[in-house]
Amino acid sequence: MKSWIAFWNILKKDVKNYYLKPPNISWGIIFPLSWTLMQLIRSPGGSILTLLPGLISMSVLFGTTSMLAVTITFERSGRSFERLMLAPISLSIMVLAKIAGTVLFGIFNAFVPVIFAAFFIDLRAVSWAVVIPAVLLIALTSALLGLLIAVSAEQVFEAQTFSNFFRFPMLFLCGLFIPLSDLPVFLRPISYCLPLTYGTDLLNGAITGANVLPPLLSFGLLLLFAAALFLISRHNINRKWIM
Amino acid sequence: MVKVTSLTKKYGDFTAVNDISFEIRKGEIFGFLGPNGAGKTSTINMMIGLSRPTAGEITVGGIDVKEQIKRARAIMGIVPDESNLYNEMDGFENLCFCAALYGMRKQEREAKARLLLERFGLKGAGKRPFKAYSKGMRRKLTIAAALIHSPQVLFLDEPTTGIDVESSRQIREMIMGLKRQGVTIFLTTHYIEEAERLCDRVAFIADGQIVASGTVPELMESVAHDHTIRFVTDRNAEDLASELVAELQAGFAGSKVEVRVDHSLVMVSERRIPLLPVMEFFHDRGINVYEARELRPSLEDVFVELTGIESSVLKKDKERGGRR
């Protein structure tokens, strides 16, 4: 119960202090909106439905990775993160609480292009039972990548630089712009090591029916990625921040 | 209440803390003094579980810090050398958030936050954002945050560094108040006079090793080789001329007497100086004595003698701390 009170209050504090701030809300809306418009202008004849999986993935990826990396690095530089480290709660609870806020922010980001698309196309054929857990798992794995970045960065600008270092190659290797079958053979193993590949494939399947891998396999692998990233992050925090 | 045994911390080849041991009794204020780089922060970080000891044991309230850090932290209050609350939140929210980290329920944490704001004279600033607080107010709220869960042991790292005189005084009074309530306090400070005034026992650390520890009188005794008494009389320096000084030295074998520029007369002896014969000596010569006081070494003198470090080094550290 005590851990739950701490968890809930860390999450509430993060949402209030960071995610509900006007610049972040506007980022959460404007960024996905800009991506959507960009794609529509680039290929006016293209179907919004085929663009949707990519737009959702990008919105979640960009929203979550940078937010968690930046907020943690910011709190560390102001030493307020030390307060959480000194609380009588387990490191796992603290990490989960920090991730939870970012995941919620990622989900919010994901549904901006969906709501936008709903004005233009019929979304009744979309399998929401797949989209919702897929978005959740993309947000979770992306947030954990953000946490990995936060552990390596000392300054906020470093966190932002590291985030881009991961994000942009991921976008081009996950099958979002170029189908995995069209990628050079030597790059494909890298693609299969990226959680976003499986998230995008799930969204493709749920929205356009064009998935390559069985959904259950993608879900399983995403869960595996999430667990591995969580354990690595926890280990890194233990090693780097508790010296 | 706190027991540190053979504690060592190494960073590669560098030994920051070298096999130190000490105990802090319940309800005691234990001062930990030393210049920057002496090993104070490394020690405190190991005690609160922010750093892993290379060797040694730490128990707080009988709980092994290495093995059961969560349980140990539940009875610890920690005030770092820099205020680490949330700038975006107001004073009341900060205290409530800190209480929540200890699993306190909403009603309980709000009541405790109000009580502490009042006790620290911050009631009127409770709704003001932390970033708008003065340095002294920030410090007081940080201490209040450490007390939100009524800890048994309080770690205070440089609590009065860089803040105004009035806030420092209030914080010192608060520390004494906590001691009266039975809270055990581990205090690190650059201010030797603060340690002298507040601490029951003190340890000096230099180059990662404890060079001396004990009660303030014990430490003073350890360097007080001579007994010195200062007399203030109704005569000036010229009247207490060399003839009188020679007579006094002859009358009290083994003592050295000198007249100071402030017209006082100082008598130094290896043995304790009996006051009555000295007073009679003055009385017989029609000299009135207004004050006779034994001069003891200050804790600063003890620090300099035992560590070989000039107290100016501490003062420079203190100034650097104040400018941070």
C-alpha cells in the first residue's frame, strides 16, 4: 500500500509538473499533426489509412523517448531525483512510476493522428483490440529506451542528442518508410532487433491488414523487449547512480 | 542508534574513506568535521545508501543499511547540502509529495505538512512556489521535508551554509529542539563554532580517516597541556609592571605570567592554579580583581592541532559552499 501511494504520487507529480505544461501539450498535438499534414502534402493521393500506422508509431516514439530522458536528466541536474532515490521504495517502483507518466503521454500523442484521421476516413474497420495494446507496448518500450538514454546523459542537451541518435535510424529501419523486404540484407538483422519494428507491424496489421509477422509473436517480442529494457535500465541505474 | 564499523570506500586506486568506525547514541548530536575532500560526503552517502561501501558495516536503528536499505530509509531523514525540492511545486505541495514517498495517507500528510510549515515559520509561504523562496526559506523547507515522516535519525549535511544569520539561528534552535525530542542527529558542518555549540560528540576526518573523536570537553582536554587563567584588575598595563610580574612568578613556582595589551594579566602553569592564594596576593597589594577566568582551547584550536590543517582551510571551504 505504501509503495502504491508513492507510485501514484510520483506519477501525479510528473503529469502535473511536466506533461500537462502548455509547451508539452502543444508539442503533443502539433508534432503528430505536422507529421500527418507533411505526409498528406507529400503524397496527396495516398490513403490516410496507410499513413496512420506510421504516424502513430512516430508520434509515440518521439513523444516518449525524449520526454523521459529530458525529465530525468533535468531532475538529476537539480538533484530532486536524489529525493526519489532516497525514498523507502524499491528502485523498480520508482522506475515504473517515472515510466508510467511518459507512457500516458505517448498514448495521448498516438491518438492525435487517429482523431485527426477520424474526420476524413471511416475507422470502423480498424482492430482497436490490437491498436490499443500495440500503442501501449510501443510507448512502454520507447519510454524504456528514453530511460536508458537518461542513465547515460549528464545534461539535458546530451539527452536530446542521444535520443535523436537512436530515433532517426530506428524510423528508417523499422519498416515504416521502407518495407523490411526492400531493406538491404545486412540491415535486416538490425531491424529485427528494434522493438518499433514489431509495434509498427502490429499497427499495420490492425489498421490496413498488411502485417508481416503473426500478431501474437509481435506482442510476445514487444513484451520481451519491455522486460529486457526494464531490467537493463534498472541494472544501469544501480551501477551508475548508486556508486 | 547508528553504528559504522571499518567503513572503507575506494574509487579505483583512490581511497576516499579509510577504515573508519564510530557510533552515535540515541538522541545524540554527532558532528562530523573536516575540510572538502576529507571523506565527509563519501561517508554520508554510504550511510544513506546512495553509495556502496567497498568494505565495512553500517547499521541504523539496528537495521543493516547494505542489506535492508528500504527499512533503514524509513527511519532516516536526509537533508542534503543543497536544497533538492521541486521548484515547480509550492511549499505545501513539496511537503505533501515527500510525505507520499513515505507512504503517508492524504489526510495525514496534509496535517503534517501544515504543522511543519507553521513550526518552521513558513505558514504564509506555503502556497508560494519553491523557486520563489529565499535561501534561508529553502533550507528550512528542506529540513521540514526531511522531518515529514518523523524520522528517528536525521542526517544534516551543512545545514546552515550560505544562509542568513537569522535563519541559521532558527535552524540551530530547531536542531536543539529535535535533540530534546530524542531525534539522533548526524551533522556535517564547516562551522567549527556551530559544532562546538550543538554537538554532544564530534569526529574530525582528514584524508579519509578519523583523526580524533569524543565529546567537545574531551577533545579540548586532549590538547590542553597548560592551565591558563586570565585576571582583569583595576590596574592598567603600566601598573602591572615587570616588578609585580616577577613577584607573582616567584610566589607561584612553575607559572609564567604576562601582561596583555588589554591590561589583563595571564598566568600559565602546567599544574592547576589555586585561585585563593593568587587572590590574596592581589589583595595584599591593594589590587582589586574583577574577573578571573580559565582560558580553554576552542574546538578550532583542537582541530588545528589534531589534523594539522589550518582552520582557514575550513573557512575557505565554507565560503566556497556559501557561494554555491
